[in-house]
Amino acid sequence: MLVPFGRGLWTDEGPVAPALAGFVYPTRMAVAQLADGGLWVWSPTPMTDKMRREVDRLGEVRALVSPNHFHERWMAEWAQVYPQAELYMAPGMARRHPDLPQSHELSGDPPPLWAGQIDQVPVPGNIYTTEVLFFHRLSRTVLVADLMQHLPKGWFGGWREQIARVDGILGEEPQVPWRFRLSFIDRKAARHAITEVLDWRADQLLMAHGPLISQGARGLLHRSFAWLMD
């Protein structure tokens, strides 16, 4: 179900999705209404008849966005239902998905469709993935797929709980998981990108794997990336 999260922005809580070694994670989608009434869909959750009705009531889907190569799971479903939508994917993803319609590679410059409404910054230098962070200006919301996470204690069981604790995703507040911190082989490039992110006048934070944060997002971002900026 689409739930409002600030002006011109909605979110949907998707199903729990499996990952490697039996780990499972919550999922979340965001839908932004552009100035022309079209819709921008970030990290789509599964397409259902109910979801299609809710989305169609808001407007026409113009863009389907995958912020990194972990968040393309349901892109094909949406592309089939909305063939008029343009696909936008993080750097390097298109060659991994010849099954998808032709897509555009996201860069640091927003395409004309959402320029001036949604800012974006690719964060390079990580061997896992190049994630693209977004800032929805109207609601002052930063959208993060995997570079920040925060799951409740008890989400995992047994040895997975211990690994998640060491990874830092069960702490007191959202932060960059240690597996991502240690995977930045070009910290200078990443630091340059995050500097732009920290300049965003953010109030809210929308994470794919964590609670919705409705205030204090800018301070939280500064604390979460302090290890990289030092």
C-alpha cells in the first residue's frame, strides 16, 4: 500500500527478500510525483493488481529507477506493465541485464525528466556496487538503498544475528554497514561524492532496509559518513 511520506512522495513496504547465506531483508519502494504529473519509481517492490490501481490513480509512470545492482529484482515486472516508462540503472548494471528493455545509465547529472526536482549522486569506489543516492527536493528526503541500513534487534536469529551486530546494522541508529565500509577501495572518490550528499538540505531519510526517518536526516547522514570524511 502506498503511504505518503512528505509532499509529492509515497512509499510502499515490500516483502521480505532473501539474500546470501539465508539472510533476509525488508524492502521498500518510493514513488515521487514529478512537476508534469508523471511518476518516478525508485527500487520497485512487486507488481500486483492492487499496486497498479494505486499507482495509476497518482499518474503515469515515466521512470523506473534501480539505485544499485541489488535493487533490480522487480524491475522487469514494472517494465512489462508500464512499457512507456524509461528505465534508469546504476553504472554497470545494464550489461548484467540483457533481459530488460534498453536502459539509461545514471550519472551525476539528473536527466531532463526530473532535473531540478530530484538530485542524484553516484558513490563510486566500492567493489560491491556503485550506488546512486537521491534527494527529493520537495519533501527534502534522501533516498538510500544499501549504503545505510538499520534493522531491529531480533530480526535475525542465531549466528546471523551475531554477524549483523558486527556489521553494525543493529545499532542505535542507521549507519553504513561495515561490509560496505571495508569495500571502498577508492575512498577519495567516495568522499568527493558524499561531500555533495552532505550538502543536501535534508530533513527526511528513506532507506530500503530501515525505518522511515521524518526529521534530523542531515545530522544523521553526517554521523553515518563521518568515518569516510575524517
